[in-house]
Amino acid sequence: NLAWQNYDVSYQRQCFCLPEQLKAIRVEVRAGSIANAVYADDNSPLVVGIEYDLLPVNDLFGLIVEAIERPADQLHVSYDKALGFPDSISIDYVKRMADDELVIKNIYVIRK
């Protein structure tokens, strides 16, 4: 559980979804809430009308807990050695079902 109130978290999803949802995103968290989100590569605004499912760090931990409690058939997580936040999450909820996987990679947190 991240107690920081002000930070940026960037990450990239892998999924069967729109190309805009596959680009790396940076979520800006201020005073504990999402203040803004942009594409990480060029700081351009996210496309209006597309559901991005923005994830602050505590929500990333929530995905891991949910996968454990369900339980998911496969869960692979790696953590940042210095700060302890997840830097890669791979979940396959049902091994024999297509398109139910969730992969979030290149997770990077910067305290503000």
C-alpha cells in the first residue's frame, strides 16, 4: 500500500484492445487522487471517449489482491527492489479462456 499522496505512475497495458489503450500512460496523482493522465511518450492528452481504466499504485496492488483471492489460474508479479511497488503484473484469470488476461508492464513511479 503506497502512502504517498503526490506521485506520477506510468505503465503500459497489453490487451486485445484499441491501439490508444496500448500506449504507455502516465497517471498524475495529487493529494491522493488522480489529477490528470496523459500519454507518457509525448504528454499528449488521452483520447476522449475511450475507457482507459486509470490505475494509481494502490489500484495496482488491488489487482494483485483480487487475483490472489479469486484465485486466478496464473499470477506473475515483479516488484521494484528499492520502493516495493509492482513494476510488472501478469494475470491469467482462467487458463482455458481467451482474452481474459491482464498484463501491465513498464510500471514506474516518480514521487512528486
